[in-house]
Amino acid sequence: MKHYPSAKSEWYWKFTGIKAHVLELQGQVNESLTLLKPELPTEFQETDFAIRLDLTRALDHAYEKRTTEAARLIAQAEVSAQRRHPELLGEVALRRGTVCFLADDVGCAEPAYRQALQAAREQKDPYFEASALSGLGICYTRMEHYDEAIDVYRAASDVARSAGARYSQAQVLGNTAWCYRKLGDYDNALALYGQAQQASHRAGIVADEFYWLNGASYVYYYQRNYAAAESVLLQSLSLARSLDDKAILIGYLNALAGINLDTGKTDSAERYFQEASAIDPSKIDAEAALDTAIVRARIEQDRGDDSAAEQSWKAIAADARSDSSQKWEAQVRLATIYARQGRDAAAEHQYRQVLATVGQARSSVKNEELRLSFLSSAIAFYDEYIGFLVAHKRIEDALLVAELSRARTLAEGLENENGRSVAAGSRLHPPQLAQRLKSTLLFYWIGEEHSYLWVISAGRRTDCVSLPKKAEIDSTLQNYRRALVKGEDVLARGDANGQKLYKMLVAPAQALIPRNSRVIVLPAESLYGLNFETLIAPDPSPHYWIEDVTVSLRAR
């Protein structure tokens, strides 16, 4: 700009366009619009850079939620490209995809991104191709086709890496992390958020750095590592407040409010909520608005205002913009209100609604490994519903719900002596299955608030006993595993953790397990990988449990 100070210079406008685009990428949308406010001289209005200026203006307006003006500028750019610069039609399609996506119109965005992808491949432009693939990925993400989105993002990542497209690479890494977070694969999500943040930092895209930090905080939050989640957010909150991008700020505020609600600090949560509520609604997207509505409903529920909370949760559950996790959270919260009020039929109806919501979302995940992690993200709901059913003495119904939380049915998870599936694809009455296998089945559920063991014996009813909660079991289990990995003779030294685990996991059902019988263990959560045979039974003297029964382990 120093070398081309005159607005009559072609290069002045070319560099103005580049600078405006960089400002937009950095989240400084208002500055970008201000830079582009002067009228382009008549002699330049049919140039390629005139079209690119319109495209940048269109995205600026889209980010500011001025959808009509954004659409008008895209249409104007398309007409100009068709008339004078057909080589830019693919770029116009790419920007149309983004404008449509920001307007929550995926039906418009997806074909636009596909058109852009085709043009990019025809032009053999890897930068362009990476952006088009990334756009297609976010469409799949919005449609909750997470495993398909991950596949597209992988392709985009490969193209971006080979082309050295740092901005696209950062976007793809962060968006892939978002999918893994939604699927409950928190290890992959956290690693990718870290890579996305570093890539955005190297590319100088400050706004995206904050966005990926917020995503990482949600991973910590879902892992119940509230201290880490809050630390990440508080370190950057003041800088997030200084950005033009209010969607980033509201994400920080909603996340902090959620942490404070989960840790019993409702007053602090309400302060964050009030700040988020004061942000102009036109500056934020549907997801951020719904997250704010969820925070409000949670505060109402915490304050004991069940009437207001009920109406808020109903609105969230019915909102067409709510994704599956937002819907099932609203449905679970409604069920909690109704159960507390003794309205059991209404609570049951909401729990059934959640089963349908989770089931529908689960069916869209084709990859079995990702389906498993997705189910783990919904585990808190199953925990609530199972607790409700057990409290109402509906033992077999509770077992059925626990079974639904796994990738395979109870029957499909068991194999006969020849290694073939027993009644695969069917649902057997559990005691009938135990009879067929000539075994006692131990079906475990390990939950944050409730843990249970169903004992399924041939020729008798199914029994259910309560176990300690997840945190208590997991700490003992980790200590015992460390001793086994070190090769210690845990029996000779009377390892307390081995005995404690037996007391937690087997002793509550000991009277229901005949001595010298065959036992098939169906573990859950952290119990996968535990060798139950090494648990130390105390009587008449400490000995491995394998001396009392024949133990088989079956994966889900």
C-alpha cells in the first residue's frame, strides 16, 4: 500500500483486497469492511480483483449475519464472473457455500462446495481444493454425519499439507477435532485441537486460535477435568473480549458458565450468562444462541424454578436448529424435572424420546470404532435412565437400556464354543441366554453416579446389585493394574487393591454365583482389560477368584 498510495492505481485495489481478506481471516470483520467501503473506480469494475473484493465483502456481511447483503454480493460476483472471468466461477461457488453455511442453509452450501471442488480439481489448484473439501466437511458435520466428515477432512488435510496451505490445514485439523469431540473420542479431539491451535498460530490467524482453545476446554469439560477447562478459558478470556468475533466470546462465556454450574457455583455461572446474553444476537450463530439458552435453562433448574426451566428445555428440544446432543440434553433435563416431581409417566416419556434421539444419531455413524466412542458421549443419559428404572424396581428394563448403550446386543456379544455368534441379531430373554450357554452372566454398568451388576442365571430371574461409583472403582483398578504390570506377586503379599476390587465387583453378587460354575463377564468402561481371574477372594484364605469359578470375558 505504501508503494501504491493512489486509489487510481490497479495495484492499490489489489493490495486493498488482500489486506481486507487477511483482516477477515483474523476475525477483524469490521476493519475489513471499513477498508472496502470506498467505491471502486469505474475503470476497474470489470476486473478479476473487483469480483474478489465483492467476495470478501460478502463473507464479511455473512459473518455479521447480514445474509441478504451477502447473498446479493455473491450474485453480483457470479454475474461478473460469467460475463468476463469464468475462471473465477469456482471461487464464487466456494464463497457461496460459506455464505449459505453461515446462514444455516446446508442445502445450499453442500452443492456449492461440490461445484467448487470440481472446479478446483479441473484447475489443479490444491489450495482451492483443500478449501472446497473443508467446506464439504463442515456440511457433513452440520448434518451430524461425523465419520463421513472425518474422511473428507482427512482428504483435505492431505491436500493442504502437500500444498503448504497453513490456513486450510489449521481449519481442517480443528474441524476434525470438533467431530471427534462430538463422537466422544476425547483423546483424538484434544490432540487435534492442540495441532490446530499451533497451526493457526503459525498462520497468524488469532481468532481461530481462540476458537480451538475453546474446543479443547470442552474436551476437558466432558472429561470432568473442570480445573483444566477453566484454566484454558480464563487465560484467554480478556483477549477474546477484545476480538470483533462475538461468536468466540460467547463460546468462552457459555463454557465457563457450564463449568461453574457443574461445580455448584450458580452465582458465577449467572454472571457469565448475563454477559453472554448482552451480546447482540445478530453477531452470533444458531449453535452459540442455543448454548446460551441451555445455560439459562440450567440456571433456572438450579434455582428451583421448574416451571421456567421446563418451558426452556421444551423450546430447546423442539428447536429445529438443535443438534442431537442439544436435544437429548434437553430431554434428559426434562425427565429429571418430572422424576423429581413424581411425574413418572412424563419422565419415562422423555427418557424414551432420548433413546430415539440417540438411536437416530448413532445410526448415522457407520464406523464401529467411532460408534463406540459416540455412545460414550451419551453415557450420562443412560446413567440417569438406568438409575430411574432401578429405583422403580424395573431390573430387566434397566438391563435393556444398559445393553442399548453398547455397540452390540447382549446376544451378539457372546459366542458359542465354536466361535460363532449366539443368536446374532436377535434379543433373547437373558435367563434363556444363560441357560443356552450353561453359564452365569455378569453384566456390568459403570457410571459416574450409579454402577450396577446384573446377575443372569439359568432358570431364575435376573438380579441386580448396586456397586460403587466410577471414580471409586477406577482409582482402585489403576493401582491394581500397576502392581500387575510390575510383575508383583499380588497374592503372596495380600494386595489390598486386588481384594478391594473383588469386594467391589464380585462380592455383592457372590451368593448368586454357584461355586465351580462357569461365569461369563460382560464388562463396561474401565473394566475392559481387567483380568477378573486375578481378583483376590478373601475366604477361607486369600486366593485368586479363578479357584472358585471358570471365568470367561466377552467384549462388547
